Amino acid sequence: MRTVCDPNCHASPRCAITAHVVEGRITRIEPGSFPLPDYDRRICLMGMSRLEYQYHKDRLRFPLKRVGGRGEGKWHRISWDEAFDTLAERLSAIAAKFGSRSLAFFTGSGAHGVLTKGAPHRFAALIGGTAARPGGIDYGVPKGLEYAFGVPASTYFRPGGHEFADAVHSRMIIIWGGNGAETRFVDFHFVLEAQRHGAKVVCIDPNRSATAAKADQWISLRPGTDTALALSLLNEILEHGGQNDAFLRDHTNAPFLVRTDTGGFLREADVIPGGSSAYMVWDSLSERSVSLQAARAPAMTGSYRVFLAGGSALVCAPALQLLLDLCRSYPPERASVITGVPAHVIRDLARELAARKPASIRIGFGVDRWYYSDYTARAAANLVIATGNIGVAGGGISVHDGTYPQPLNQRVFRSPDGREAATLDVVSLMSAIEQGKPYPVKALWLCASNMFNQTSANRSRVMSSVVPKLELIVVADHFMTDTAEVADIVLPACTIFERLDLVPGMFLQLQHKAVEPEGESKSDFDIFAGLARRMGLGTHFSRSPEDYLREMLVTDHPLLSGITLERLQREHAVFLNRPREPYVSFRNLKFQTPSGRIEVYKEELLRYGAELPRYHEPIEASLEGPLYQRFPLVLLFSHSKHRIHSTFANMPMMKKLEPEPVVEIHPVDAQRRSMAQDQHVRVYNDRGSVNLRCRINPDLRPGVVVISEGSWVKDFPGGDPYSLTHELISPTSENYAFCDTLVEIEHVQRDG
């Protein structure tokens, strides 16, 4: 029986698993088939641990109700009838007291089926509750790219990126702050194939990762200084004529005149009484300001005296000139001092980037988890924008795998009878719980989410100040995670082998039900259907999962032409009705920005001083900051090849490969602290601490330490790393800055 492995790994398409079933039990699994050879029969070690996962001794198999204090580990097994009765009563009481929006539901990244993710949303819409969304996590880079290209950050820029397979068309690939050789290795072969055919692969990363080892060039920089490097590279490109002037003139707001008094764009109404809001440019032929539509030769550099409608004069400059002025502040010599990258390396990389066409950037989440990550994304994007590498195969800037906008009609399921749930991102959700703003949230239902480890900025403060303000916490999961341990009700959810679902992507893939659920586990769909019946809403969950899937497939979207549930049941994985060549964004050079062009200058960000992507020192992890003398090490959180966030962290197969969490430290930093390999140490700052072993790693940059995120709190001898991070959030990115963190390390003595 074929199913789909669907954690938050971003493999595209998600890997298939064939389960062999004998007498109702899975006896072995193997990689599943695809109709395209590039994706056929591939899988990672974590996917192959799914058999262990399915029959793990610690699987949740029955509903549980807390009988002690939160976190004490005292539970009483209850029936589903009692669970539904209790939940219906508690949810109704909380809604009556605080309003229905105080009931919040969130599905994390542990599952991606449309029914699993959609059922909590549907239920929230039915009761007038809140459906929380992931924004605030991994949001900074997508937000920065939204500012430039107009693709909503809520899509994580997927429609704005390129498929991983498009890498084979590149002549230069810059992997910036990502480690796809370990964390996306089922797709990374496309990069290696491009490299074999002559593409130059450059990895920009403070540390020598597996990806850096595979690259033709590794550029190590001081963590958090990526924006300065990008500005310096752009300066070299612009100063030496490496830009594509025609592209900048015709497809970006580079020629738009900016008022030097307000920083806003000059509009026709500013110049002509009764004029429109049309953008103005300086026409080099007529030597006057004209509307964009009337210009014959828009200037992109210089400054110009413009007469306003009232008769006064004002100096204006094209947006590109202002960007150029900013970049000139970062010549290679100055950028070298900031970043630690030699000036000649900056010059050479800029020259190659301008010369090698097409060139692409794959920007990873090592760049994202910083306070100013949206600035970095915009600055990096300007490199492929300025060189005209947009809308062409082998070009672009990508975060996740690029893909066509999702064609499934999920709204018909998530919004029954047109009802809409309120929405909050994770950052706003925490504020709603703790401060009651924009409205109070008093009940939190989590599906496939280890939220209090993975999606909160500082775990110790969340546990002490946020969790106590919740009157009800419900967790539906497969294991007693660290988050489940503080719940009031824990519900056993079905795995990928026990439920029917549909996983979207370039292929639509069915998750077939291969075996009956372990114990009394239920799918999230069945859980909410049962609760809806108990609360008098059963008619809205009265149809079968198959019926709802059919309904989502009924659309006039051309990508779904000819795709039915019956066809999916026969073929298991169906390629969208689209060209076979890899997806390339913006081929039509149309953008969803206010101007309809790529925007290198953002008028709406003036109030934050962010109209241009200026470089700022990291908000905490700065050599110049007040904490550096006490905590002189930058803590980075890497992604492990042995788990997907916290999923698979408790698998025996993975534990053999990574028995315990460690902190990696450079030999120079270890020597200064008289530390030896595998010694027990304490990593700490003024917010928290964690005890674990140290691993000396010469591939790290001095001054940097690394802990792989995703380990469960119970895996640490003392403390946890998720309490070391701060909660400072940039107003322009609304993103947690997990890596913008300083720490110190010291020896600890272990009892026994």
C-alpha cells in the first residue's frame, strides 16, 4: 500500500512509502514509485524509520486526561466519549466567558495532508474560533522577498521561487545560509548535476557544512552580517557596469523619482494640479519629470530639480540612485572589516555573478532566524534582480522549492457555508494568550505540533508566563512530546499509515490507509467530526473524507484538469496538469507589488527606516553590543539530518546515529576554556542554560557554537537550549530571531 511521508522537510515532491502488510500489520517498508525518474524510489533515513515510528512502544494509543499539575506526568486513561464530553463542556464554557475567538486551533508542520491540516480550521470556522497560522516562524526571508516581489510571505515564497530541479539550468548557484546536502539531500542531486555540467556552486555560511564541503567555493562570514556582504557585492556589480539596465528600467521601480524631503515617491499630483497618483520619472530626452507611462528614456541615476504644482522646487533622485548611494557605503574593504570576508573574495564573487548567466540564489533559514532577516533577503534578491536573473530558467532567488500556486479548492472544506475562522500568526497568538491582545485566547488545541519547543521564542518564559494563562490545552499527537506533557487532554492521532488524506505539491499524492489505527487512535478529521457531533454541529462533518477530497478537486483550475479522486486511487501520485520542465517563477514578468514591478525601494517601510535594505548590526549577537563581553559566543541552531525539527527525535534508529544532543565548538574556543572532546558543559546566558556534551569541530567559525535544534527537552541532562533565545521581533518581519543569540560555555560536574 502506497502512502506519503509528510513532515516539514520540504522535499518536493514529498517522498512516497510503500508499506507491505501481512495480516493487518506492516512488516516492511520501501521507497515508493513516481512516474518521473528524478523522484522515483527515493527516501531518507528518517522516512525509513517510519516502521519503528508506527509500532514504537511510546505511541499514544488512548485518550488521556491530566490528573496532576501540568507537567507532573500524572494521567488517567479515558474513553473517547468522556474526551468528547469533557472537551465540548470546556470549550463551550470558555467561549461563553471569553467569546468564541478565545478558542484557538493550530496544526503544526508535523503533517501536511489537506484533511489533517484543514479539519481544525473547519471546526474553528464552525464555532467562530481562531485558526492560528505558522507566520512568525521562518517568516523573515519570505517577508523580505514579499516586499520585493509581492508574493505573500504566507506562501513562504513558494510561487516566487524555482523548483530545485531548475538548478540544472544554472551556471552559478549561490547557496546562502542553507545546508541542503544534509537537510534536502533527496533534491540536492540537482545541484550536483549542475555542478558536473560546469555550474559554479558557492556556499555562504559561517561554518563549513556538508554543503560547503561539496561547493566549489565556501565563503565564511561573521554571523548576522549577510546584508553587508550583499550590499558590497551589489556595489561592485553596479560600479563596474555588471547590471542589466534594461531589466532594471523596464521591470523594477529603479527609475521612480523619490522626493528628498519625505522619502516618498513623486506622484503626478505633486507636479500637476489635479494630477493622478501615477509614478513620476525623469525623462532624459525631454529633461523633465513625466509620468512613467509618458517617459521615453527614464533616468535611473543622478539627481534632478523638479518644480511642484505650487511653484516650489524640490530635488528628487531615482530609486536606483538611492540604492547605489547606500551600496557605496560598503566597498569591499569596509565590508571585509564587518563580515570577515576578504575584499578580493567579494570582488571576485561579484564579477562572476555578473558574468555567469543564468545565476541563482538559494537562501536558507540560517539567514532567516535573525532580527533583520528581511533586510538580508531584500539585499540578496537585489543581486539577481540587478543582473536580470529573474523570470529565466536557472535564475531567481528561492527559499523553499518553487511551485505553482496551489490549485486545490481547500476553502470549500476550511470555510463551511462561507464561514471564516479568525486568524492569528504564532507571534500574535502568544500575545493574545499572555496579554489578551488583540483579543484573549484561553483554549489552545494543537495538532502535529510541538509548539512550546519549536515555535515559541523562549521556552522557559512561555512555560512560566504564557501556559498558565490558558484554561485548556489539548494536544493531538503520536507521542507524549514536551508540549503534550503540559496539556490537559492528550488525544492519540493516526499516523500516515492509518488515515486517508491528500498531500499537495507538484504531484497530488494520496495517503492511503494501510492498516487499522493503533489502539484507539483517530485521524484529526475523525476527532473533530466526533467533537462536532457532540456539540450539535455534526451535519458539517457528516460526509466521508473521500467526499470532501472530491469536493476540493472540483475546480476549473487548469492545473487540476482531468485529476479526480478515482484517478488518484488508481495512480496514487498524479503530476499536475502543467509542463514537465521545472517551475520558473515570474516568466511573465508580472509582480503583485503596488507598482506591478519589482520594488527595490519600499515607500511603505519609510516609517521603519527600511525603505532600503540597510545593514544593521545584529540586535544581540553583535561584537559591539552590551552583552558581548559577558557572552562572547554566537549560538546558531542547525538542522539535524537525523530528524525533522522534533519529529523522529525519539526513533531508536536515529538515536543510534545521534545518541544525545551536543554543542559544537571550534578548537580555539575550546582551548580558551580548557575544554576537551565529549566533556560535559553548560551553555548559558542571562535567560537560561542547558547542560550537554561538547564536540570540538574545526569546521566551525571561531566565536560560533552550534546546537542542533529539535531534540526533546527530556534529552538534556539539565535545562534546554530553547530558553536561551530572546523574544525581540522586528516590526518589518514579525519573525523570531532564534540565531541572533549570545552565550557563554563553562565546565560542569555531573553527579555520579
